[in-house]
Amino acid sequence: MSSISTESEVIKSDKYPAAIPYIIGNEAAERFSFYGMRSILSVFLVAQFFNPTGNAALNAVAEAKSNEQVHLFVSLAYFTPMIGALMADWFFGKYKVILYVSIIYCVGHLFLALFDTDLTWFGYGLTLIAIGAGGIKSCVSANMGDQFSKSNEHLMSKVFGWFYFAINSGSVVSNFFIPILYDKYGASVAFGVPGILMALATLIFWLGRKKYIIVPPSGIDFNATKFKEGLAAAGKVLLVFAFVPLFWAMWDQSLAEWVLQAKKLDLTFIGGVKILPSQVQLANPVFLVSFLPIFTYLIYPICDKIGLKLTPLRKIGVGLILTGLSFVIIAQIQDTIDGGQNPSVWRQIFAYLVLAWGEILVWVTCLEYAYTNSPKYMKSTMAAIGLLTVSLGNYLVALMNESISKGGYFSYLRVSGHESEYYWFFVKLMIAEVIIFMLVSRFIKEKRYVGED
């Protein structure tokens, strides 16, 4: 006698998908390449192109130009995921897009290593990296989600946590070593090593080709039912993600503005050792790697046991508050600098700690939210929508720095001796956003799409 299995009768499995090690290994190496290059980018642009003589009178404008270029690069890198997602969902599938675009990514790194004295060609390299990094970004997390079924979907939160752990493990190693390579051997070597790691990332991904569950592209489908369902899902995700651009506008300053601020700190570390300004940002991935397991296996379960249900929206709300608090710390540090002192680097490290807590609550949650709240035929597209928030946030900061470098409206935020106004401006914006988010989030309902046929 046969029986028909229903959703409630699905047998749970604690076996992880076979492809997960390849996906996570690929992500760790790729993130090493991206964050390694980026760890020295702000300092390099000032020293090589915008203020090579170290003229103090040119420093504010040079830093604004550097920040503008960095944020424009990041904005492009997080805009192109939408193109990659559409190519994957409609035409080629995630596997082919990730593999082929990774080759473009490798060429971009090669350009950085070869043309470190030519701003035009160096810019071409940044553009290729932005296309490569962005083209695969939305596909990688969605491809990982595709490996799950109804039987093991309960493992997805843990794997997304490991996925983010891999991202920041790669970042930890690169943020430590690449500034040293830059200091000891120059830009060509420092930009060349991340290129080697990107080639390794591509190889790791290719080696897992027989392990992946590959969801074929759906083609361009204007089915009315799917269109309505997709539109409703996209609308809901967009409503949540409308609050994320400001988070990224602030977070990405930790790899640009905060690094330049670190040059003005007392960089005495443990045992009296002096660290490089570009190495301070290492604190962010170290804290992320350290606290992700604590949040996943300790804080979240404890909250559940005591009846405090941490829904995705609540996690995002708390994360936004913590992000604002990190900027309060940075603004107070800048107040001290504006007063003519050199505060300890430990104060900035504490700001990185608070920012890391905010990132865990906001972005790890958003990665899962984008996947679980979208139908199977547009999961890469949904992931790209989330990444567009990074692009928009960075583009807004780039425009602000362009205004500052040209003496425009926002130049009042960087008046010599009162540069802390720049950071306090973002604190005020976040306070306003948190209030609005608390009001709007009460009306957002979830609909999960996991393990669909």
C-alpha cells in the first residue's frame, strides 16, 4: 500500500549538501582577493595619485578624492550583481555565470598589478574587478541556497552563518598581510597576491562542478501568475531593503574614511607594537569571525528559550541601532582629533566591534531573507536587489565626497578643525531611519519559498 507524502511528513535530515565545501572555499579565497585589494586602496590612491608629496594643505581634498573613487568602485561592484542575476536566472544559470565572470575578475586583478603608476589603466582594472565581483555576487549565495531541500532547510541558517564566516576569514588574513606587502614590497606585489587568490577561487569553484545541484535558467517568462507573485515578493523585499542603503553608506566608510582617520591615531598596539593604519580595519573581520558563532549558537538560542523571538526584522532593527552607535564612537574620536590630540587606536577598534555586531544582525539576516522570501525563478534577482542597497549607499557617499572635494554643499562637514560634523551627520540620519523602520516593520509579513519543486 503506497502513501502520499505531505509537507508535514517530510523526513528531516541533518546531512549537509555535498557542494557546500566548494562554495564556501571559493567564497573565502574570492573575498581574500577583494578585501586584500581594498585594504590598501584608499591609502594607495592618496599616496600614489592625489597627494604623492604628502602636502598637508592638499590632504583634505586628496582624501575626499580617494574616498570618492573608492565608493564609486564599490557602488559599481554592487550594482552589477543585478546584471549577473538576470543573466543567471534568465539565460545561462548560476554555475556558468560564476565561472565565466570569475575570469574577467582575474584579468582585473592583473591590471592593478601591472598599472599601479597609471591612474587610467588602474581604473580599468578596478572596473573589471567591479564587473567580476558584482557579476558573481548575487549568484553565489543563491547557488548555495539551491543546494537545500525541504528535508534539510533547517540547516540553512547555520550554513549562511558559515558562508559569512568564510567571507570574513578571507578578509582577516588579507587585511593583515596585504598592508605589510604594500609597505615592504610596493603596490605591484600587494595587488598581485590578491589576483593569485582569485585564480585559486575560480579553480576551487570549478573542482566542485560535479557536486552542485544546478537549477536551469527559466528564460524570459512573462507568465501573468508568476509576474504577480514575483512583483509581490519583490515589493516586500524592497520595502525591507529600503532601510539598508544607509547601513552600507556607513559600513563601507570603515574601509575608507575610518582607515584615513587611523593615520591620525596613536597606533600603539599590544606590547607597544606599532601597527599600520591599513591594518586597523582587520578588527572588523576578526570580530565577525569571533562573534558569528556566538550569535548563532548562543545568543539566538537563549533569546528563543526565554521567549524573545528574534524575527529577521527585529534583528535588522537592532543592527541598525548598533551601526549608529559605532558612528557615535567614531565621531567622538574625531572630536578628540579636531581638538589637537592623537587618541588611542583602541577607541577605533571598539567602534569596529560595535559595527561588527550590527553587520551580523543586518546583513547576515538580509542574505537569508532575500533567498527565503523569493520564488525559485528569481532568487538570484532577489539577492541582487539586496546588493543594490550596497551600491546605492556607496554612491551617495561618493557624491558627498565629490561635493566636499569641489567645495560644494557638503564641504561644511569637512571644515578644518571641525571634521567630526561629517560623522555626526550620519548619526542623525540613522536615528531618523530607525524611528521610521520601527513604525513600518510592524506591517511587513513574511512568505518563505524554500525547497520548491
